[in-house]
Amino acid sequence: FFSTSDHRVAYLLRPALKEGLSTMELKGMATVAYQAIVLAYACYSAFQIRLFAVTNYGRVIHEFDPWFNYRATEFLVDNGWDKFKVWFDTMSWYPLGRHVGTTIYPGMQITAALMFKLLEYLGTGIPLNDVCVFMPAVFGTLATLACFFLAKETTGSANAGAASALIFAIIPAHLMRSVAGGYDNESVAVTAIVLTFYFWTRALRDDKSWLTYGFLTALAYIYMCLTWGGYTFVLNMIGLHVAMLIGLGRYTTKLHRAYSVFFFVATAVVMQIPIVGTKPIQDMEQVAPLLVFFGIQVLEFCEIMRRKHKMDERDFSTFRLKVIMVVVVFAGVFIQLVIPAGFFGPISNRVRSLFIKHTTTGNPLVDSVAEHQATRPDAYWLYFHNVFYYAPLGFATMFAHRTDSKWFIIAYTLMAAYFSRKMVRLILILGPAAAICAGRFAALAMEWSMLQVFAQDEAKEEGDDEDDKAETPSKDGTPQSKALKAEKSAKKAKRAEKNAKNSASLSVQVRYIKNLLIRTYNYNTLARKVVAVLAMVGMGASVYHFQNHCTSMAQNLSEPQIMLRGRNRDGSTVIIDDFRESYWWLRDNTPEDARVMAWWDYGYQITGVANRTTIADGNTWNHEHLALLGKCLVSGEEDAIKMIRHLADYMLVWSTRYAGMWGDDLAKVPHIARIAGSVYPDIHGQGYYMESQNKASPLLENSLLYRLHGYRLNPEIKALKHFDEVYTSKNLMVRIYKVKDVAKRTPHGDYAPYLKKNIISKSKPFDQNIGR
């Protein structure tokens, strides 16, 4: 609304004009006030909608990975950075352990620790648990602010920025990883992504911005690298944008300088992060931005030589071609030398899965993770709702008055849409782009509607007050009113109509139709008002339904998984807390050095809540070790105990189907068997499944996991010989067994001699990169 003409603002704010303020000053003040109000509301909405879990369950850490993140943050707060960066965790991946300090993206933990220390210094008394619980909601709010600035920069419209912020504040595509309690890397990383993209586009605004904002882009990207492994998308997105601008003939010196500052500073720093290391110059996933960096240096060298020698276009084209040919020859020689030497690493399975059919990655571990599955079409409605329809319309408007920043949003939207289709988890990165495109369309629609609604008032005021007329200079410099201009337009339209009647040429007819539409539009004020009102009512209804949908999705996404809500027969709500109660039982009834064997999904919760040693967890860094764990679970009891007695003191199994939830260990056993079979040839990976009528296949029926799952609850399962049942949760959702005849422990860091000689020696190595 405040993007309309100055004379309208002057009319609305006439009382203030009498106090001596100019129209432009008042317009600026009104715009700033409007933006501040909208942003304040957007931030309030962003924070408030993420608190359902806290309201319903209290201040509880959710899911699986957040429990490791909390435990790591606790270690950092208690022991400091020096010990954290060399932390070797002996409570995970028994008996191997894990170098946490070099296998973690520590940005979120560092941020939470700093926030906790600051609050502690201020004397607030807020515990670390609460800081971690509320941190996703805080960063969801910060991401909303960053989205406003990115949208404003790329569209050139504060109204589009405000609308985008309002959408992004509550859109489920962002909520899915940023509700309170979901203390996971993505909750912080989205803010880093949007900030990096904002600083990058801002660096290209003018010739003076490249240094400051190029450096800020590097800082935001460094924080992104500290926070989440998805930093490769951010780097490639910026590299792709630069390559696109060059291909479109939009190369400029500011582009070279901004990208050079960003790439050099960012690469030099992120290579000091242990988990990143030399990947920016060795990983195939990051080679493209590296090539863009060298390529843009070649282009700038050519530009410098052109200016120095004052080459004309023909000479410059010849010179540039020669330079490029020389560079290509040297690059070819270099590639021939370094690729056979293995300097560049292969593309990871997770990245490969983005370009091939999901189930053909060749790695059963990657294929077993639910969030790596391809996105179903109906998921877009769940996570975007009406934005799914508005975003394409706003995307189309980006092609009008194209700038470097708009080209970035175009590329970002296309790439994010593609990747979100390949992996449901990556809907997250499409959220900002979709919000900006939808916000752009919403802002344009509302601006047009407001103009039409106030058109009559404006005309009356122009007739009453000469100062408010929108005048344009004529050829001789005299004022020319809108009426005269409209009259001339009408005459032109009539001439076009006459020409159309006298000529059958297509161009004349097109011109006639165009002028007819323009004349119809200009002279049908009432019709425009009606359409505008209908559009505003329609958008209001759309906003209402969108907000209700987002609220409903926020409530669903805020279910913490580690706790559940159910209903008694009388309809009252009851909290189902079987999982935590089982972990608490382990904590209170087993020795502190007890080792608990369970499938890797539950490892983080066992160490985080029960404070007991686990065999594997969600880090999944060692495929062969996971295969050994899988072999223990799918083998028969007599074969399994020979391995388990060297690894664990207790067994933990999820049996939630007895409480009506079917995603328990029996649902996961096909994946467990395939992972085991990828390393141990004696495991038939395809033979473990549930047949029709809930009957187990012969191999599954003989497996230890099946027997532990249903012992005493399934009358067909005979008594266990080597395991004692010690705990079953009250809703039959978790079962814990004590291992009989546990073998003497060997020194930490290596497998027992029996396992190495009789089990591991018979395995085949699994290539993480080619999937076999």
C-alpha cells in the first residue's frame, strides 16, 4: 500500500503536511512504521506457533538426534571447548567409541552454550535444558526476520518482504524442523541459509557493496558449515548463480569481487573445521563452485586486459577465446594428473540419491532412513497448503524487470523444488523460496486491489485540490493532466480500431485487441473495484484457511515422539510415557557401565536419557559395525548369543504394535536384514518380513529379534534360553532383557578376539560410495 504514488500518501497524511513535513518524509516514516508492525507480528507468530509441545508436554527434548545434541551441549558447557574438540565418547559405538569432536557440526552446541552462559551471567537461572528446548523457536523467529530482508532485497518491495515474512513465520515447511524441543541442526541451519543468501544478493546491489556484504556472506556461510552438513547446497547455489549470471551476459567486476571475497574467506576458514577439512577442494560435490572461482578469475583477467589495451569488441572476443583455450588445455592436463591419483573423492550416497531413483542408491542404510524417501505429491499440500498455488504465480513475476537478485531467487526456487521432490527432508530448503514467491504475488495483488479501492477518492480529491493532481510535462514543458493523457490514449485506441477494420494483418489485430483491453481497463473503474474487493475477500479467506492449517500442522509436528498422548475410555487425555520410563528404568536399575544393545535408532535416547553405553546410534558412521549389530538381531537365538555376550549386558526392543502403533522393530527388520546381508553373506537380506495376516516369514520367525519382541505376549514363541525379561513397559511398548553368561570384557577400542576370528573375518567389506 505504501508503494503507491506520492500524491495519494500526501492526501492520506495531509494533516501532517501542514506541520511542515514533506510527502517523502511522511511516506518514509509510514513505511518504516508499517514494516515494524508487520515484522513484530510475524516474529510473535513465529515464536508462538512453535510452543505447542511446551504447552502440552512441558520442556522436553524431542525425537532421537536432539538427545545427542543436548548431551554434546552439556559436555561442552561442563568441560569447555578444549576438551570438547578432542572428546572421545566411550559410551557410544561400543566397543569402538566415537571421536565426537571431529565428527560433529558444533555450531548449534556452541550457540546454545554461549546463550546459556550469557543467561547465567545475567542471573536468570534458566537451565541448559530450557535453553535447548526454546532454541528452535528463537531461531525460527530469526529466520523469519532474515526472510523479510531476503525477500525485500530480491523483489525490491518492502510489501513483498512483509508478506513473505508473515508466510514463512508459520509455514509447515519451516515448522517441520523448528518447533520447541526439536533441538536439531536444521532448526538453526535454516536461519544461516537465509542469512547467507540475503548477504549474497545484497552484495550485488551496487558497486560499493561487494566488500562488506561479500565478507558477511562468508561469515554467514561459515556459521552454516559449523551447523549442518547441508552447507554444500548453499555453496553450490551461490556458485550456480554466478555461473548463470555469466551465461546470461551479466558478468560485472562487482560480481567477480563479491564472489572472490566470499569464496576465498569462507574456504580458508571452513577448512579449519575438523568435519569439513579439505572437502571444499577435494569433494566432487564442491568442485563446481571451485571451478567457478577459477573461471571468474580468468574472465576478470580478460576484462583487465581489455581496459588496459583498449580493445574493441572484435579484438576482445578473439583475445578472450585464446585465453580460455589455454586455460582449458592446462585444466585438462591437471585433471589427467589428479583424478587417477585419487585427489578428488567420490560423490556420497546421500547426494547420489538426489539424482537417481531412491531405492537404487545401493546402500541399504541410506535407503532405510524415512527422511531420505522421495516426497509424495500430497506432502506439498501438507507443508505448503495455499502457498503451493500462489508461489508459482509469484515465481512468474520474478521474470519482470530482472535483476541479479531476482535471477538468484529464480535459480534457488528451481533447484530447491527439484531437490525437495527427491527427498522429503529437503522440503525444508524450499520453504524460504516458496514463501518469497508467494509473498511477492500476495503483495502485488494487495497493492493493485488497494489502488482500485481508493481510485474514486483519489479522483475526487484531484478535482478539488489542484496541488494533488498527477501532472506530467508536455513536449513544450507545460503541465498535462491525466484526463488529457487518457483522451490521447482513447484516440490511439480508436485509430487502432479503425486500422484493424481496414487491414487483416495479424499485427494490427493484436494491437487492436491490446488497445481495446487497455481502454476497457482504464474506463471501467467500477468493475476494477468489484474485482479488487473480490480479490481481497478471496485472499482474506485464503489467509484464514492457511493460518488454520499451519496451526493444525504445528500441533501435529510438536508431538515429541518420546512421549505420546492418548485417550481413556471416558475421553480424557492421558500422557503415554513408556519410552522415557523404560530409559529411566535402565538408569536406575543397571550398573553405570552397562552396555545396551538396541537398533541404532534408539542409541541417542539411551545415552541421553538412560546414560548407558550403546552399540550404535544415529551417527551411522560405520556400516560394518551396523551390519554386525543387524546380524546379532536377525540370527537365531543360539547363533546370536555367541556374538551378543561379547557386546552387551542388556537388550532393548520396541514393541509398540501391542499398543496399536506399528512402526516398531518388526517393521524395521527388513532394513536391518538388508544392512546385515550387505556385509555378511550368510544373512539372506530379503528373507525377513511379515506375511499376510500378520504372520512372520520363516527366517524372521526364527530370529532373535522376533522372539524378544513377542516373548510371553505371543503364545507361539517358546521360552528364551539366554535372555531374562527384566522390564516391560506398562503399555507393552518397550521390552528389556538381561543377557545371560556375559563374556569377560576386552580393552575398549577393539572387538573381542572371538568376534574377530569367527564373525568379522567372514565378512566382506562394504564400499560406502558404490554401495556394495
